[in-house]
Amino acid sequence: MARPRLYRKIRFNPDITYFKPQGVPMRFLEVVELTTEEVESLRLKNIKDLDQIECAKRMKTSQSTFQRILSSAYKKIAKALIDGKAIRIRTTRNF
């Protein structure tokens, strides 16, 4: 049986949840989905400019888990930019 997923502290819920290449209708695009955890990790590391230790503390997770979340976000964004895919942020409105 798989280990249950732990609750992570998310303090940001974006108003805009889709980004897409200009001039291409959504119906022709594949979508890459980012989780709120991944967006929060990007926000803490790149916008707030915190170090990995502080980011992990704020998300109430280990440093290694934080790094895996951040790496996953970077990979998905790079894939969307290079392959011309839309990005959807999967939001949860209860925090």
C-alpha cells in the first residue's frame, strides 16, 4: 500500500491558471499541468528569493522533497516552453 501524501503548506493560490503560446487556439494545444505545490515552490525560491532550507520549512516538508517538487516544476515549464504547450495550474480554493 502506498504511503499517504502529506499536507504541504501552500500560501498562494493564483488568479490566472492558464498560460499558452500566443496565436494558437487552446483546442490545438497539449496541456502541461502544474500543481499548487509546484507553483508555491517556484514562488518561494524564485520570487521570494529564499534558500532551499527556508523554502522547505515554509512548505513544512523536507529539503529533499522540496527539491523534487521544484525540479518537477522546472521540468514541466521547460517542456511547455520548448514544445509549445499550454500550462495549467491546478488550484485548490480551500487553504
